[in-house]
Amino acid sequence: MNVKPLADRVLIEPAPAETKTVGGIIIKEKPLRGTIVAVGNGTKDEEMVLKVGDQVLYGKYAGTELELEGKKYLIMRQSDVVAILG
């Protein structure tokens, strides 16, 4: 894969979705965490603080979903990432 996000955007590989069974109904929850696989250079107003390999948390509706080479990814602005996991 050769994708380079522009400006303050990052490409994230989401963690696998969690599946729960409630009263016989299967619920598949959208993950809220993932791994950064590519980063942009930042902007003159916002330095890129995230780096490839960071484990991050992001908002439930953040980003745009992409499918590249059969895998699902999210691309979003650095400001949509709410935390780096330690």
C-alpha cells in the first residue's frame, strides 16, 4: 500500500469490531481505537504529533472509511484523534 495522507490527516487501521450478544440479538460494535499506518506532514498552524505505530482513540463518527487492498481503513484529521494509548 502506498497512501500518503495530506496536511494534518492520518490513516488508521481500526481494531477489530467487538461482537456482543444481548437477549439473542448479535450486536457488532464499531471500534473506537486503532493503529496509525500513515501520517501527513502537518500544517503551518498545526504540527503533526502523531506517528506511525501509535495506538489511538477516536470519536465514534470520526473519519472517512476507505478500503485498500481488501482491508478497511479510516482517514481523519489529527484533531479527530482524542488520545494516544500508552
